[in-house]
Amino acid sequence: MATFTLQVFRGDATGGGFKDYRVDAEDGMVVLDLVHRIQATQAPDLACRWNCKAGKCGSCSAEVNGKPQLMCMTRMNLFEPGSTISIAPLRTFPIIRDLVTDVSYNYEKAKSVPPLRLRPPDADGKYRMWQEDIDRIQEFHNCIECFLCQDVCHVIRDHDEKKKAFAGPRLFIKIAGLDMHPLDNRDRRAFVKDSAGIGLCNITKCCTEVCPEHIHITDNGIIPMKERMADEFFDPVVWLLRKFRGQKATRTA
């Protein structure tokens, strides 16, 4: 057994600060276990979200020693016995109380994403897909909506004036999963450019680095979407071809 000092943020939207708690940790414990121990023995009014305690619900997101991560997946044997560990709420989102933040921004953004629209079935009324096409998008469906990627995204974190025009990495992989679905026939390139604001992303890959599901958010989701959007709206060759085809259609008419 080892004893740690947990510096836990206590407060709400009006303000607050860190409070120290001395807590014993037994073998196999994670940070969330110690937060629960604090609630049980020292601060029953400490607010904290959690659900599955298995790294699959994304509820217990926090910043542990300044790094966004899931408390239920952060083992105490990663820290030196007797050390001090800070636990803070996700900095990017408004605080409700203690470790609980208001992440409704993400759900509101999700409502604006054009949903899946299936192409017509084959002549026999069936849909057919290649397995590799399904495998390509499977990783995007592993997202547990912990919003750690949203928390570290500098556009959302540091630029309040751009939030309305920016969806963020979690929504980008949602859109990528829809765009790459082999049966989808909806064109979301204008949405990605104008409403999701993918042009604001400068591909720092910080979102990929904190993803607990190891989703290749940047390489497999954001970059391909940026390329499709750029081809559609900013490629001079595409512009010339469209202009030529338009002139040809006018002469034919």
C-alpha cells in the first residue's frame, strides 16, 4: 500500500481551487478508485462523472497532472509512491462543479452533421459491400465520446470566437465514418468546409495522441477529408475543367 496526495479541483463556474487529500492506494488501483475513496471518506460532496469503470463509456475524463485522460484507465503504479497528483476538470469546457464539465457543445455540434443516406439497393433489392470498405471505417466507430480530443484541440480550447464555426476532431471522425461508408451517397464536402470548419485544423495531431481508443484521427480521418474538400473547392485544375465543361454545355444547348 502507498499513500498519495491528490490535489483535486473543487469549485464551480463562479470559481474554485485545488484541495489536498491524503489517500491510500492498494495494488491494482486506478485514479478513479482514489477519487471514490475521497468521496467515501473525506468529501462526500465531491462531484465526479463515471459509469463503466472499464474505459468504454468516456465519462470519467479529467486532466491528471495536466494530461487529459480517463481516470479509470490511469493506474496508480504509474506514479511514485508518496507523490502529489493533480486532478482537474477538462479545461476546454465550462465547469459545472468540481470535476464535472458541461460538454453539451459536442452534442449540439453532432446534431448538425448530415446523417447517413443510403444509395439505392442493387437490382435484386440487396445491398453489397466489400469487407475492406467496412474495415476502413470501423476504427471511427470505436469512439467512446470521452471528448479528450476536443479538450486538447487548440481551436476549441483557445479560440472562443471560432467555436461556432468549428466541429472539432470528435465530429470530424464521425463525418469521416459517414463519408467513407460504402453505401452512403451524400456529399458533405461543402458542410465540412463551411459548417464544420475543417480548414481551421492545422493537423498538430494532439487529438490523436490523447485518444484512449488509439483512433488515427488525423491521418485516417481529418487529412483525407481536408484533401477531398481542397480538391472540390481549391484545385485550379478542377476549376478549369468545370469552366470548360460549362462552356461546352452552353455551346451544345
